[in-house]
Amino acid sequence: MAQPTKRVCLSWSGGKDCAWALKLLREDPDVEVVNLLTTFDSKFDFVNMTTITRKLLRAQASAAGLPVREIDLPNPCPNTEYSAIMTRVTDKLRDEGITHIAFGDLFLEDVRKYREQNLTGTGLEAMFPNWQLDTNQLAKEMIASGVKAYTVSVDGRKLDPSFVGQEFDQHFLDKLPEGVDHCGENGEFHSFAFAGPMFHRQLSVQPGQRFQRDGFWYADVYPDE
């Protein structure tokens, strides 16, 4: 049996889209997913743009059966400092034999170009396993496959705050206003995936306190006691 030719590090926010990317990558015989890569906001100790704690992220990675490389980013983080931090990260990944970094992006061309440009000259290539999948259909496919997730942040300028802390299910999709992407690809919402075919076990969690910060609404996620 041929050995995989691509050793992949998956950029991991904890959300449903990167979880789905993991599923697709594992279905590719040319790919070995070696580890996950997560950035944390050092000011709040959450995964960026979410309320996902370090402890919760580690439990999620364990359920996926993969080690996670944690990168702490200052808040604020100027572009020059971000570039210096990520250069050290990509150098380390390349030295460890990683050939590709995968991302869960769906259709935003500017985001894809930004990621590809950041990897130029690093010796690593970008992969986008979810690229240009129909997001309405994909959301339904995720739910049908057993993916379960809670919304952990909502951009109050794009979506009513009542959606934060809700489970990502068909009822959630049915309530989304017209023009809101069903996967939240335009930044309408972010999620925490706690079950699905990419995990070896379901995490026992529940949404908790809701709060507002800088125009965004957040919901904590707690492990069930």
C-alpha cells in the first residue's frame, strides 16, 4: 500500500468547518494529517474570535486523535509581530517534515490569497479541502453526518444575538435570515464542534453565559459535570 505523500498540519479553530476539513483530508489516501495548529488570544486565553478555552480545545483535539500546536498571539497583534511569530511556526513545521498546511475556508478568495501569500517561500503549501463546496448543501450534509456544534460567537452587525449559544442544527438553519451564509463563512457566526465523524467520541458540553464585547456576542461552552 502506497504511503501518503502529503504530511499535513490542519489550521484548527475548533469550529465545524475545520472539523469537516479534517474528515475530508482523512478520506484522501495521499494525505496524513499529522497535527492541528491553533492560535489563542493571549489577553483572554480563548481561541481567536471564540470562547473556546485551551482546556476545551485540548479535549477536542484528543477526541480527534491528534496533537495540537498552540500559538499564543498578543492582543493587539501588529502584522509585523504576527508575521514573525508565524515564520517561526512554519519553520518548525517544515523542519518536522510537514509539507502542507490545510485550512477550512469555503469561498472567500481574499482569505485564500492571504493564506497562500503567507506561505510563499516557507517550503509549505496551502490546502483547502472545503473549497467552493455549496454552503447551503454542506450545512445540511454536516448535520446529516452527525456533526454537532454550538455557536460560540455572533457578529451583532450581521446576525441577531439570539443565535449565539444555539446548537447548529436544521432548526438553526431554518431560522437564519436571508443573506446569511449557512456556514457563517462571511463571519456571521463561529462554532465549536463537539461531535461528528471526524471525532472518536462525542464531547459532553453545554453552552453557558452569554456576553457582548466589541460588537460581538459570545457564549461560553462548559464541559458537563
